[in-house]
Amino acid sequence: MSFVWRKRWFLLLLPLLLAVTLWQIRVESDLNAFFTHTDDADAKLLSGLLQSGELSRRYLLVVEKSAAHAEDAPGLAAFSGKLIQQLAQLDQVEQVWPAHQPPRDWLNASQFYAPYHARIFSLNPEQDAAALFDQEALPRRAEGLKQALLSPQGGFIKTIAKQDPLLLSLNGFKTLQAQFQQPGDAGALILQSRPPALDSAAHERLQAAIRARFDDLNQAAGQAFSLSMAGVPVFSVATRDEISRDVALVSTASSLCVVLVFLLLFRSFAALHWLLLLQGGAFVVGILATQLIFQQVHSLTLALGASLIGICVDYPIHIMAHSAKHRTSPLANARLLWPSLLMGGLTTVIGYAAMGFSGFPGFEQIAVFALFSIAASLGLTRWLLPALLDRTALHIADLPGIAGWVAFCGRRRTLLLSLIGFAAVLAVFSLPQLRWMDDMQKLTINMDAIKQQDATVRAHFSSIEPGRFVLIRADDFETALQRAEAAERRLQALRRAGIVGSYHGLFPWLSSQALQAENARVYDAALTTQFQDAWLSALNHAGLSTDKLGQLTPAGTAGLAPEAVLETPVRHVLSGQLLAGQQGAALALWLGDHDPAKLAAGLQGLAGTRYFSQRDQLNKLAGQYRDRSLQMLAIGIAVMGFLIWLQTHSLKNTLLTLLPSLAAALFIFASWALLGEELSFVHVIGLLLSISLCVDYGIFFIENRGRDSNVTYHAIAASTLTTLASFGALGLGKTPTLPILAMSVSLGVTLGFLLCPLLIPKTGPA
């Protein structure tokens, strides 16, 4: 095909490919998908909790009187009541209620349990039987029933008492009642949202709607109140905004820096025009492939993918540098340099592939994006670039210091190699001092202001921590419930010991068949003729109807099935505690303030039961990512070396090609060890990428297919500058992974470039 037709087909297909990509692409900003979505069972559990867990979808709202209007402001309770009514009308709100009152769903659900009172009255029926069925206490219980029927909750109690005169079904709820009987903050509200916690777009709209409803009411009240908001969705929206800014800033800065470097080197706007179109095509291929494979493209993939522009332009730069220096055609140089370009591209792809296999879910997308972008860039460079540059004048700058550095390395090679050898020995001995990051929170965006607001808001609420709970696992639901009940008995003891402040269990909302049978046995044993006569006497003394309230029937054989329970409003109460697992059943007992170490020790010996901390799990994942990254670093180097050996059939040349990049990585690790830098898997991945890039330099330097070491090293220098320009732009991001990658890759690439003419003693034809 002629050069003219190649240009025409490219200019025709590129807009079509771009249109298809814009039509198909769905950009995701969910950090949960980027950090925790792995195949590990605990990681999947963590991912699900962060995404759609009950507490993760909850907002904590605090309405307070403004200091300037405190005296003239209407009642806080009345204003909060109006706000609750307004917020309940929003489509994205599941329910909203005052923090120190149970939601109406909970009250309605508790009435469902009245017919089963004989089977769910106690978690410890044998221990509680003496007090619950004390005949001498029956007059007080009858009088208490009378007062309850006459109270504002009389209608609620009457519905239960008709089926459960002793109100035994409410006995299991007394801990819940105690929680909501505490004096509360009238301005503290809880809002349960419908969208998943990390659906930041939906929550941005919901938060705007919440503030709009509040502002309307507040304006009518003379701006007398203020609203504060906390919860996982608040962090989700703020994080998405920061990431969006990072993507825009990094992409823009990376592109501008590469453009400026290119113009400095080649001084050709025409060549820049074609190069940008070519790289745009490669990027569109990478984005479309990522979208088709993952059904979405993460915004951080786009931010990190922007750094690829500095890598993908390396391949055209080598052809342009040789064409400008020797005044030869781009087509001839494309053919001449193709083996080196292909091997350089393969080693870079291997680096990204190893990154993708590190276990870190976000890097899987980046690896796929890089694979297709680099492959497309290589193909376009080989078969399209010569056509685009057919009549384009090129100029390559003689970069100052490059030739001088090569000459200096040649003159002082023995001395410099001795110094490097000595430094390498010291570096090896310093490696045991490496410090590894043990808190994955340090890799998240700095949200100190929002965290402070979150702590201030949460001070108005009883503390239930969404990120820490007791996890129950079993092969079947009945066994899981039995284990949960055993865990609740331990938690009761731990609460009495002051180790746990509060907890949300599953009893009596859900009870195992074994516990129901035990309750029924104890109940039937206590329901003697004497007990029933004493109850009738107590009712008469209290002036209550014995016809309606005096019938105490045996427990019978009909139990309360979990399936029946979950068809009632209880499913809303328990939705966050019934966890989705790959197999079997998984349950969660939510915790308030507690001592993690003592709590974990207090649960020892309970089958299928353990303390689960989202933060600890994240840190565990970080450790797994680190170990896997180190393995991938070694595997990636080995695979690169094998491919180079296949091409050169020379062990010496293979080792020489790898040597500059490996030495650079060693010295950087040693520097971090001596400086006390806390390292994460992101540091390791950065060095892995720098090695894959530096190996490219070694390949071009040792093969020197243009038979001109000066122009070859100038081309390598140009590649280094574009790589530094693109990866250096990552340092502008606020997401910690971006500056870490910027530092790791930039240090590795710079040092590897400087070591090439020193550690590779002879350059010449392959």
C-alpha cells in the first residue's frame, strides 16, 4: 500500500475508533474496585462491605443552632422533625430517623415476633428462667403491662400482648430498647441511602439534594441552623473529586511536557502533529481494549496511562533521531531498528504484565491498557510513521553533556567501575534495613479536614464502627446462627468486663432452631398450673381482662424459620449483617467502642468466629501486594533476560543489557533503606517499570544497529527525557500512588540511563 493511502486510511479510521471509544467507555472512580477487588475471600468480603454494606451506605447528619441565632431560633427538635419528613421523600433515601429512636421498620418488625414468644425469649433460657418465670414477680409484671397499655405506645403493646401476654417476645429486645432510651441529641439524624456506598456520582446528587432540602427549611427558619454530614459516602464523593482533578492535571501536564521536550529535540510542528495523532490512536486502542475486557475504565488507569505517552513516543523518537542525524528515510530506519524496537517494546510490556500479576486489582487494568497501547504504538511506528514523515523535515538537537558523559565513562571506566562495585557491596549490606509500610491508609488521599469533620459529627452518636465486627462463617445457615449466638454470649461477658461498649447482634431478630427448641423446652417446663393461676390472679389484681390476656398456651412445635423472618421488614434491619459469601453462610455482629486485642482474645475457641477489621484487612492486602510485587520483580527480570538471550544467543550480552537497570534498582533500594523511607508495593512496582524501561536503553545501546553510538545514545537520552516528562507529571497528583510511581520510575530511569555507557563497555553491531 502506498504512503498516501496509508495516511488516508489512518485519518479515516482514527475518528471512527475515537467515536466508538467515546460511545463505549464508562469511567469508574470507585477506589474500592481499584484497591480491594481480588479473588481472596476476605478481600471480596471487604470489597462488598465497602461497596454496599449497610453501615457504608449510612449518613450521619447533625443539625445545630447557629451561634448568631441561638436565642431566636425555633425548637431544634421541631426543625429536625420537618427535615426528616423532607428527606424521607427523596428517591435515593431508604429511611431516615432520629439517632436515638428506633426506625419505624424496627418497631413494626418486632410485632411479628409476638406469636413466637415461647421460642425466642432468651439467649440464655436456663439462666434467665428463674427471673422470667418467678411467680412472686407476676403482680409487678401485670401492673407493668397495664402501664404500658396506657402509655403513648399502648397501641403497639396491645398488638403484642394479645398474642404474648407476658411480653416475653420483647425480652430479647431489651438491649435494643436500652440503647434508644438514652437521652439523645435532637439534631442527630441517621439517613440510610439506597445507592451503593461508593457510587460517588449518585451520592453527589443525593448530598446536593440533602443540602437543598435543608437550605429551604433553614431559610424559612431565618438561617438559624447549620448542617454537618459524615459517613463513607461523604469520603467517596470527596475522593472522586480529588481523583478527577489528578486525572486532568496529570494528563495535561504529562502531554505538555512531552510536547515541549519533543519540540526542543526535533523543532518540527509537522512531525509533532503526526506523532500526536499516532499516539492518540495507540491510546484509543488501549482505552477501548480495557473497556471491552473490564466493562469499565478506572479514572486512575487514565491518570497512570497518561505516563505512557512518554514511553510510546520513544519508538518514533529512535527512528526520527537516526533519520535526522544521517538524513536517511524514516522507512529505512524503521526497518533497520525494528528488531531493537520490538525487543524494547516486549520488555516494557513484560514489566507492565508483571505489574498486572502483582495481585493489586487496579494494576490489572493498567497492564491491559499498557499492553494494547504499546502494541498499537509499535505497529503504527513500524508501518505508518514512515508514511506520515515521508516529506517532513527533522532536526535533532545535540543535547549538551551527552557526548561528554560517554567520553568520560570511557576514560575513567576502571576507577568508576571500582567505585560502583564498592557502592554495590555497601548497598547489598544496607538492604536488611529496608522499612516496609504497614498501614495502607498512607496510600490514600489526605482527607484530614473531612476526617476531623467526621470525628466531630460522630461524637453526637452512639459508636458503632462499620469497619470492625465479629465475623461468623459456617457451611449452613443454622450452624452460622448457633455460632453467632455463642459469640453473642461471649460479647455479653466482654461488655460486662468493659472490653466492648456496645454491639448489634442477630438475636432475637434471627434465632437458630436449636435455641428456639431450648427456649420452648424451658418455657413449657415453667408453664405449670400454679404459674398460670398466679398470672390470672395478677391480672385480676391489676384490673386487666383475663379473657384477652390470661391465655398462656404451650410453645407448640412450629418454629420461626429464617426465610419467614426475611420476608418481613426485618430484612431491612439485618441487611448489613447477612454477608454474601462464595459458599456457606457469613454473618456479622457489629461492634461499638472496644479493645481490639482483648476482644479478639475473648473470642478464642469459638468455631468459625473471629474478629474482622477492614483496616487490618487492607493492611494484610498491602502485605500480600508487596510480597507478590517482589516475586513479580524477580520473574519479570528473568523473563526479560530470557527474551534478550533468545535474540542475542549471548549470555554476556544478556547480562550487560540488564546490568544498568539492575544496578539502578539496587542503588535506589539501598538509598531508601539508608534514608528510612517506608516502602510499599507501589515503590516496588515503580522500580519494576523503571527496569523494563532501562532494559530498552541497554538493548539499543548494546545493539547499536545504526552503527553510530553517539546518535544511539542521543536517542536514548531523548527517550529518557520524554519518560521523565510524562512520569514526572505523576508527582503533581494528590493520590499518593502517583507521586510514589513518579519518584520510583524517575530515579530508576535516570540512574539506568547514566549507567549505560559505564556498565556496557563496547557498543557495535549486533
